[in-house]
Amino acid sequence: MSDPKIAARRPAVLELAAGKHAYCTCGLSAKQPFCDGGHAGTEFRPMIFEMAEAGTKAICQCKHTGNAPYCDGAHAKLA
């Protein structure tokens, strides 16, 4: 699998509603950190995640987290 595009070197801190969300794994979406179909023609697919209740979350935009879709600070170690 190819490496994803780094959309940003910081997380998107967002208030998310309860329910399902489609996290962009390729970095090509214009609606970061969420999928807009920009992965078409690649091997990437969105990651569907569900929140049981609304809350503020730090969503990874560097696409290198080990805890997708949430930021784990991996962006600080990127070259």
C-alpha cells in the first residue's frame, strides 16, 4: 500500500455529533479529516467510526497515527 498524503501536521480538534463518521485515510479529501471520495482510483478506503455520544475529539490529519482516527502525536515525529 502506498503512503497517504499528509493533509496537515496537526490534528483537527472538533466537536463531533454522536453517530457514524467517515475518516479520510488517504489524505486526498478536500473535507479533511473526513472522506469526500478523493480516494477514488487508489487502494485507500475511508475508515468508518462511530461515536456513542457527542464530544470533542482530536482527529488525525497526518494519517500516521497508530490510533486512527484519533491523533496520537505521530505528526511530531514526521520529517
